[in-house]
Amino acid sequence: MSKGTLFDKVWDLHTVDTLPSGLTQLFIGLHLIHEVTSPQAFAMLRERGLEVLFPQRTVATVDHIVPTDNQVRPFADSVAEAMIQALEQNCQENNLTFYNIGSGNQGIVHVIAPELGLTQPGMTIACGDSHTSSHGAFGAIAFGIGTSQVRDVLASQTLALAKLKVRKIEVNGTLNPGVYAKDVILHIIRTLGVKGGVGYAYEFAGTTFEAMNMEERMTVCNMAIEGGARCGYVNPDQVTYDYLQDRDFAPKGADWEQAVTWWESIKSDADAEYDDVVVFDAAEISPTVTWGITPGQGIGINQFIPKPEELAEEDRFVAEEAYRYMDLLPGQPIKGTKIDVCFIGSCTNGRISDLREAAKIAQGRRVAEGIKAFVVPGSERVKQAAEAEGLDKIFAAAGFEWREPGCSMCLAMNPDKLQGRQISASSSNRNFKGRQGSASGRTLLMSPAMVATAAIKGEVADVRDLL
């Protein structure tokens, strides 16, 4: 068993009890909720006559169903309107902090919590959303949970969980130009597989992650779940503290100094023992694109779609399914694949640094004819910052639509959807069948700069040609 890791320290500090089942009853320091997975949880509380135990530890926003083109209330979609009304009512009745549209703090839940300073090292965090692992970038242990578990956290501020093993994923060296955090995590997932992390927490370590800013680390941790890991984290360091200092909910004054001292103490020990260690060389990572129907089906921009005989036997069935669904042939280059829609945004890549990188590619160029390209900031604060820098004007001049904050086409529970067999270049996190709103739509995952490159070229292309 691993020991001396940040995961072990945080887990032990938050353990309330060991249940008869053998599971740990784990205290949850911060609970984030949104409009999709919370209504049923609140209904279950009402049925049992239960109240929210620690309302000050739950924070809400609205993100999944919000339209990004027109946010005038009531929403045109009556189901979406009903969902936001339910969240408004549940937050009001239970005295919960709710960052609604127009508050200045609304946005994708995994974007707003870090930018407000709610996410801090050493915390346990839960949210009814798969990509809660994002918060691990701060040295927090963060879990995506289901609706019944949202109920459990509201009622008891605890979860019943099995303790995970810890795998250290070490990446060392400097990333080449045109290679971003998104490429790093896609490379890790394609190497270890979408089931490789099952039963594990991933600790991301090494000089490559140490050199990343907080937003890049969030991109990596965000997709730990796509590699099968229940959570992923980076040990806190000066980069973490510089990001957090002076944010709304960060400790202030003497409390800040005390907090940093404690955060330093929870880092994995130099002699920590891990259940597994995997090492990568940053120089070997190239701009990466998914070609199939899982985030693990990725290849470098200059590589060819793998032939069945090149794959492990257990990967061939899904590959055959992917060839058929994606209309791509084994041995075909991914470069040059024609696309219809380009989406920049999501909790993976909708932060200000993501938009800056994409804007560098868009500046002075034009979106190819017939391509629908749009940019969705991850939060109202990101939108405001981008507009203050003039990024919105750069995108608009290039032919991109500039939208309001929300989850948008990452999962298309809103008006942003693919139509029919359209194929998208997307900076989001999942390329499952039907993920982006059309039952037959196709998704290619890549970095925001690569999405912008695809928009300009009208096809999958190498961002390095435009840098």
C-alpha cells in the first residue's frame, strides 16, 4: 500500500470512521452542486425530512443547461428553465450560496471554484460531475459523485468510499512548442488506457508538471477520470500559493501564513511509497488528436490511425466499432480529416490561458468557409478578463462566435449541439458516441490551439505550422 503520499495524508485527516462494510466514511470539506444532479438529491432529502447539515460547505452554480447565445429568462427550453428554477428554490430554501447568471461569478463549476479560491490544498471536494478531479491540481482530493451521493453529502457531509491505491505519473522535461497540457494528458491516457487507472488516484509529478501554471495543471487533473482514475492531483507548491493568494475565499493575513505552512506539510514525502510509478519523457509528446470513440483512442498529429493488428487484443473490438462510427480507415492519417464545427471551451480548456493560446492562432487569420467555430468562456470572470484583453475582438475578426459562459457543446444539454453526422474539433474531454448532441455526431478531442488551427484550415492540421 502507498504511504506518505498527499492522498494518504488527506484521506486519513478526513476519515470519520470505518463502516461495517469496510468502506471509509470520509468527511467532505467542500461540496459543489449544479442544476443537473442536485434536484433529485434535494427531493430525497425532503422525502426523508432531512436538512442540509452544513449549508456553508455547499456552493452552487448553473452551467450544464444554460444557453450560451441568449441567456434571457425564461429560457426558450422549458426543461432547462425548470431545472434552473429548481436550483434557485433549493438554494433559497436551504440557505446555500448560489452563483447565478449575472452574479459576476457564474460559470462552469470546475472553473469558478478555483478562481474564487474555494478550492484549496488538503481539501476533500465532491461534486455531482465526473470532472471534479480538476480540483486535484491544487493538492485537493476531489471526487465526481452520483445523485444519491449528492444526497449523502447534503445530509451528512460525508461519503462512503473505498480507499484508492496511488499511482505516481512522472513526466519530466520541457514540452516542445505547440504541445500543451491537453496533449500531455491525452498522451498519458492513450498509453495507460481508459481503464488503466481503475482503483487508483493519480499523482502527477515531475519537472513538466512543476513548470505548468495552475490552469494547465487543472486541464491534466480534469481528465484523470478519463483514464479510469477516481481522482488525480498535483502536490501544492509556490505556483499554487501564488495563484490562490488574495482570491475571494483564500485565507488572509496571519491565516494565510498558517495555511501555507500546513499545505507544505501535506505534500507527498520524498520517501513516499507508491503502488505504481510510470515515467514519461515530455520530449516524446506531440500535438495529440483523438480519432475514435474513447479518450484513449488518440494519436500524434503526424501519426496514422492504428491498424487492428497494431493494437492489443483487448482494444481491437472498440477500435473496429470506432472505425465504423467515425468513418475513418485503419492506416489513414488523422491530419487532413475534414471538420464541420470547432468548439473552444469546457471545464477542461475554457480558462483564460486556453483562450489566449487559441487567440494567438486566430489573430490575423480567418475561419475556413463553411466551418462553424465558436468560443465559450468557462465563467463570467473569464469572459470579463478575455474582453479586457481584447480576445473577443480577435476571435470575432477571425470569424469565431463569442459566447456567454457555460458547459456548451461539451455535453450538449443546451442548444449547442452537433447536427447529424457533423464532425467537431473540440477542446472538451469526451468523444463518446452522441456526446455532443447528435446521436451520430463525431468528436475529435485536441488542445484549444489545435481547435483554432482546425478552424482556420477547415481540417485537422498541425498547430506548429501556424506558430
